[in-house]
Amino acid sequence: MLTDRAAADDAWFADWRHRELQRVSQVGMAYLDYTGAALYPALVVRADANRLLETVLGNPHSEHGPSRTASTDLATARRALLAFVGAPPDEYDVILTANTTGACRLVGESFPFAMEGTLLLAEDNHNSVNGIREFARAAGSATRTIGLDAELRLRGAHAALEMRGAGPSLFAFPAQSNFSGVRHSLDLVREARERGWRVLLDTASYLPTADIDLGNVKPDFLALSLYKIAGYPTGLGALIARKDALAELRRPWFSGGTVKWASVQHQRHRLSDAPEGFEDGTPSFLAAAAVEPALAAVRAADRERLARHLGHLTGALLDGVSALSHGNGAPMCRVHGPRDLTQRGATIALSVHDAGGRVIPYWEVEVAARDAGIAIRGGCFCNPGCAEAAFAFPDARVRSCLDSLGQDFTIPRFAACLDDHTVGAIRVSMGLGTIRADVDRFLSFLARYVEERVAA
């Protein structure tokens, strides 16, 4: 039963959805993949279409009128991003990238890793962060990992932060897990920096539903994607970096747009100052002017109300899946991660079980949900460390299967090689356009699907 306040919040968001996401209702869909991508509000794309039709824009690397208009749009986008995360402009710069992955790559390829340095990664990291280890290894830096406990929260982080090498060292972790929805303590940023680490904070899964203030939380590098936050524009992300940390990075190459000058004859070049010196090629100048109104549209929904609303929905979904059981009393679902609302976001990973306790392959549940008009995601969500912890992969067997499958690797073959061990989960994630009816619809689908499967 909804409380009065929860019912009022749900009514407010149902009205917002009717205005901004009519297309979802028109196709009869329950969209529950907000960690994959947010859904763009209609008002944002309508306004942006009019802007593009009425404005002449050109490549910003020039001085003619259309070029200067594009340059102004890019500067406005940077200011809007700084304001969205509360970053003091005198301390932070904004480097525009294609996405969070591009932001992480910039840090990885340019960080001054060396023999005596250390890269410390959370086991709960997206592969866009995990890939930084290849740059560290190539430079001879030690690579270490902070493990996860039974609730998929970081375990032993404080001890791991004490093991920094003498050289330049980087600690990278997500503010919120894209797998389990766990929100890791942002106090780790301060602790790590006090111990001499540079810190990369992945906020791709966090910022869509939570705020951060870089005036208080001061990571050296913060990575984000616009489409995760507002759904539009795609193809535009950012690395928001402390100016002193940027000064320590060493770019391994140069490209168009990053240099003050380059000489072929003399084999020399001079990089531009940040942010331009880090923005390879031409930035997404057509999309830049959409950044400020897109972020404003998200803010207009009242972030405090959104957090409260999503808390209600997350609690209802957790209670609902916990209550589902077979006729023999066996549970239908297992949640991977916290079973309550403590330090978690509106992202839930779960496995679906038959009456005998066997896990139903996630890809079968995902297809059935699609056929029922419900958009959920299945797999390991580009987060292999969290998957390995959640599913307790048998280490020796995993290595043997990965080596034997080689280029023939597929998830079903991998599962078969592990004697049908669980290798993935269903992920349900909620956001600005989610209402209680979506949660109820998913729970009804789940109960009906499992019952029909057992009967068949």
C-alpha cells in the first residue's frame, strides 16, 4: 500500500511521464533499463530540433561566425557540466569526450604510471575503468584490486589504500555500481587523496539519480555520459578534472584540435592547454548547445523528490521479488546485492529460479520480458569483477573454460563449460520516467513467467 506521500510522488511522475514520454505509453512498454540509458524528455528534443533548424553552426576550430557560435555553445556546455556537479571553475576543467569510456581512456593513457607506481581498482568496476590496468601494466606499475563482500560492497578498502607505491598512483572506483546498485562511500575520495593517491570517480550510474558536489567531494577525475543522465544528447560525455591533476598527465600523442602547432619537418609539436589539449579532433559541436537545457530538464523534476520516489519504487521491487515463491516454498528470485535501501540506488540485479532451485538462464527471462513489452537487461553488464563475486565462479574452471573457448566464446557456451553455473543476472533499473505501474507490471510478469515455465 502506498503512503500518501509516495502516492503523491507517483502521481507527479506519472503526469511528467504523460507529458514527456508519451511514446513509451503509445508502444505499451514498461522501460526498466535506465542504467543502460535514460529516456530523453520530449521538450528537450523539440527545442533542440528548432535550434538546429534556426542556427548556422560550423567547425569550432576557426574564426568565422558559425565557428564562433559553435565555440560559444561548447563553452556553455562546459559551464553547465561544472554547475551540475558543483565543481568550482577555478579548481576544475571540463574535457568533452564521446562518453564515460572516452573520459576513462584519457586518464589511463595519460597518467604517469611507472615502475614504483600503483593502480588500485575496485572489483566492482565497469570495463571502461578495468581497461586502465593495461596502461599501468605496460608501464610496470603494480595493479591491485579491492574485493567485495556478500552484499557486493567494497571490503578492505582502507587497508588497500595504505599500500600505495612510491611512484604516481591512481585509485579508480564507481560512485554507484552499474551491476548491483550499491553506492560506495564517497569518503574514500578524501581518504585516498590524503594518502597520496590520485582518484578517478566513475559517476555514469550515479549521476542520473543522485547529486554530487565537487566543492566537498574532490576527486581528481570524474567521468560521466550525458545520455545516462538525460537520455539526450548521445555521443557526448565529459572528463571533469582538477587542474593540478591535469597538469601531471602526459598525452602519448597529439591530433587535430589538440596542438598549438606541429611541424613535420622538425618532428615537433606543442600541445594546447587544457581542455583543448585533451579533446581529440572536433568535439560534438552540434550537440553542445543541448547540454544545458537537458541538464535543466533533469533538475526541474526536483532531484530530492526523484530520490524519494525511486526509494519507494526500489523498496517495492525488493519486497515484491522477495515475496515471490513456488508452491513448494522455494524462492523464485535471488537478489545480488543489498536486500534493503541502505546505501543503494534504483538498480537491482537478480537471478530467477525454478522450483528445484536451478537458475533459469537470464537470456531466456530477458527474451520473455521483451515479448511481454518490458525492457530489462541481462548479463554481467560489462562488470566482470562484480559478476565473479556475485556468482562465485570456480576460479580454476573459469580459466580453463576461457582458454578453451577462445574466439568461440558465447555466454551459453561459457555456462555449459561451467556445468550450467550461473553466469549472468537480470538487471532492473529505474529512473526519471518510472512509475509504480512499471514495478507492478514487472512483478506480475515474473510470477506468471515462472509459473508457466514450471507448468510447461
